[in-house]
Amino acid sequence: MPTVEEKKTARIERVFDANPARVFEAWTNPEQIAQWWGCEQTVNTNATLDLQVGGELRFEMKGEGGQEHLITGKFIRINKPSELSFSMCFHGSDGTAMESQVSVSFVAQDPGQTRLILVHENLVGEMAEQVDSGWGTAFDKLAKFL
């Protein structure tokens, strides 16, 4: 009998030196998100966002050695500039697909700062093992971008 993998949830917080509207824009503008989304070795070759509930998101990326990666999903909740939630499906080069859900809160802090709270749910396998370092690297890139 096949075993069912335990689904995990990751919660990551980071403070950015920009107001919530600016950080929200970096998450919802295709040209901006393409500049920081993904791991350090990943380059976005195409980012598409249809910013409405039910609208699709799509990231086409190349990693080290030219390996291609695809992430797709749909927006579930959009409350500008305080909250964003979307489904996320990582399509592996071997034809596998790992589905999860991401919720992001943008909370005003000291003047000109935002506490970003990300909750990434339904993580299994390799995705569960790499989520902290993956988002950590992406957030480092976002901080430089802002």
C-alpha cells in the first residue's frame, strides 16, 4: 500500500526597507517580480501575472546549466496592499508537479518598513526540504531590488 507523504507548512518573516504598497507592487508587477523571484542561480525568462482572483500566474525560469523550471498558479485572494494568496504548482523537468499554496501579508512597521509574513502550505518531498532556503534567497534578492 503506497504511503501518503506528510504535508508541511513553512512560515517565514522578513522586514523590508520599503512601505507595504511598494513591497506589494514588487510582488504583483510582472516586470518587477521577474527581477527577484527565484533562487540565486535562477533567471526569470518570462513572468506573467493576471492580478485578479482566479487570474493565472506563470514563471518560466532557467537555472544553472540551462535547466528549465516552470511555476504556475492562480490568485486566490488579493487585498492591496496588505494581503496576497495564490496556488503554486512547481512543474519538474521529469513531468512531476508539486502543488502548494502561498499566503503573504504586508504589515506596516516603522516609517518606511514592511514586515512580510509568508505562509507556504501543503509542502511535500523536495519542496518541503528546500522551501526555507529558496524563499530566503528570493527575499535577499527582493531586499536588494527594493
